[in-house]
Amino acid sequence: MKALTDKIIDDLMDEKKEHRGGLYNAAFNDGLTYAISTIIELTKEAEFEEVARVMMKHLADPKKYHPHHRVVIDSTNAELLEGVCSSGNVMDYIKD
């Protein structure tokens, strides 16, 4: 499965291929080319918080998830976890 930004770029590239020729289509393709290059550049420059907010927004959908869902992501894996039971914050063993 591709990342969301990769899907958007691929869809815009496909749209660009379908609209060739003609004055209107030339301007349309120029706009698509600009949009694609902007998305690629913004993706490269994305900060951690921007990327994390995409997942936070996704997790906020009450039709798919509830507040006890968590996501753990590293460079090779993403896990969706569900908290079934919690002790809360236990500070007894934390040294000052």
C-alpha cells in the first residue's frame, strides 16, 4: 500500500496523461505539473509534527477508532494498538 501523498501524486500524473493537446489542456497540464512538484517538495520538507498530525486526524474519526486506540510507528512497521486495561500513571517508582 502506498503513502497518501504518493497516491495523490500518482492520481495527478494519471490525470495529466489523460489531458493532452489543445490550449486549454496545455494550461491544465501546466497547473497539474505545478501541483505535483509542489506536493513532492512539501513532502520532502515535511516536519515531524506535520506528518504526525495526519495520523492524529485519521485516528480522530469516531467511525473507525475510539480514544483507546494508539499507533506506534517506526521506519519499517506501523501498529494499531487498543488499550483494554490501564493502571493509569504509576509514579511510585520514578525517582525525583
